[in-house]
Amino acid sequence: MSFDFLTSAVKGVQTLQPYQPGKPVSELARELGLDEAGIVKLASNENPLGPSKAVLDVIHHEMAELSRYPDGGGFELKSALSEKLKVDAEAITLGNGSNDVLDLIVRSWVAPGDEVVFSEHAFAVYPISTLAASGVPVKVPAVDYGHDLDAMAEAITEKTRVVFIANPNNPTGTWLSRDAIADFLKKVPERVLVVLDEAYCEYIAEPSYPDGLQWLGQYSNLVVTRTFSKIYGLAGLRVGYSISSAAIAGVLNRVRHPFNVNSLALAAAVAALGDDDYVDQSRKLNSEGMALIRSGLEKLGLGYISSLGNFLTFDTGQSGEAVYNALLRRGVIVRPVTGYGLPQHLRVSIGTMKENQSFLDALPDALAEVVSQ
């Protein structure tokens, strides 16, 4: 019998299951013998416009330097973010996607037995990073699919080191108002880090939706994380960041791996950050697509969770996994959310108008197939 490496792993790691990303188009084509060109992928909250011309141009230029290591400090990107966001460059920590920064936070402050508080139905990385560090995940029951901040404040104990708040939340799309977060921050001890995950913030025009940066000067324990994977269309390059006090950023940079953001990602992020027209176009397309999908679901009598992101989670009224598989057979990839405690729901990303319509055209037959089984 060979050595059992699973039982010899860290106890928290033993309980984990590998993160399941959205199914790639090529994989579905292989499995079902479908034509890749006809497959619609609306599973991973990606920007359907693809990268902007400004990004493609700078990547083409940067490719000549691929034999060189990237700037380990990310000077140009930090400078661009500093100017755009009106924050000190020393407050910024760059990551291989914002997931990387979330993991850095846990690895920097969570020791075995320490607690990390987050909401039910919240982003899968929070418990994954916690368990990998042998921390104790404290999942607080949701209210109306969203964060119950009063209950989360009550869940904080002497063992709590980090609280994660996703605003808006993935996969439910629920969001928290400025007043709700302001009240919560007042209740949290200074020794507990509050991580405000704002991966989808650039999509939002809701007046009462808060910019987490407004509280940085008031709360030294606040960390705001953001990404270039969503509205900026750089998911494949993996670049994200956090903004915090310089003291917190200093700790994160002790743990951050050298060259954790590659040179193409650094250059592309700078270009994307300056392309306001692309962001405006992305926001407009998302708004139009969201309206189309909501209307289509309503015509089918399906409930959904109102979302401020670039995705919508809806109730199939039956097994979400079964409807997901039925949609796959029709060349449409969405995202099952059973692992988030929502077995009847599916999450659909907002795509191009053509992709959104393809999803709506396939959905009635998929639902009917499952009912007939």
C-alpha cells in the first residue's frame, strides 16, 4: 500500500475539496462532441467584450521583454492606482488576482485555531484559505441570501482574526448599503481585520452603494480588495489588489511571493485602468443584458436574487444540477451553486446580447427535460 499523503496533510486541507471553476468551452466540446463555436459560456462572471484594444496593444509591445522578470514592486501599476483612487502607493498590495490577496491576508494573520467570520452563500475562497491555514471557519447564516451584519458582529470572539464581507456578494449578487457597513465597522475590535471584497464594484451605479475606500482613514483594520478580472476584462491575466493602511500592506508584502504578478498583467492593468470608454461600454452592456435576462426569467415564472454584479442567480424550482446538465447538452454553460448551499439555483453571467438570448432560448427546453425525467 502506498503512503497516504492526504491523511498526512494539514488537518484543514484534508477537509477541502478542490475549487471547481466554470467548465471551459473546450472541455464541454470534448465531452459532448459539440462545436466550440456554438457553445455559450456564461459561468465565470467574465467580461464578454474581451480585452480592450488598448490592452491588446500594450501586451503586444510588452511581449518582446518576456525574458525579463517583471517589476516585483509593480511601481507603474501602483502609481496608476494611486492616482486613480487617490490613495498612497504604500497602501496598495498587488496580487495574482484578488484571490491571491485574500489568501495572503489569511496566511498573515490566521494561526491554527484562529477564527475567520464570513456569511453563508459567500465566496468559496474564504473557507478554503481559512482551512488551508488550519483556521476555524465561522459561517454566519444569511438573511435573504445576503450578509447578516448584526449576526456577524455577534459572531466575533477573542479568537476572531478576520471578517470577510463581499459587497456585492458572489454568487448571490446581494449588497450592503453605506449605512449598514458604517454601523458594522463601529462594532468590530481594532485587532480584527475587516476585508471588504469589492470585486464587482465598478459595475454599480446604485447611489447608496458605498466605496469602501472612504473608511480607510477612519479604521486602521480595514482592507479593501478589488480586481481587474471583471469589468476590466483581464481574468486570464490574474491581477488584483488591496488597499489598506501602509502597516497592513507592509505585513502582506512580507508574505507575498516575489513576482506574483507577471509583466503582461502589470502592463495590461495600467492600460485597462486608463480606458474609461471601455469601462463605460462594459457597464452599459451589463445593464442591458441584466434587464434582458431578468425579463426572460420573469416570463418563465422563475424567481431570482436581485444582483448588482455581472451575474444573476435564479431559482430553477427543481434540481439546479440537473438543469445545469440539461443546459450543457444544449451548449450553454452556466454555474451550479449547490456548493454554496443553493441546490435549486443556478448562476448565469451576463454575456453579449446574443449569448444572453441563447441562454434564454435554451432554458425552457432544459427545464422541461428535467421535469420529464
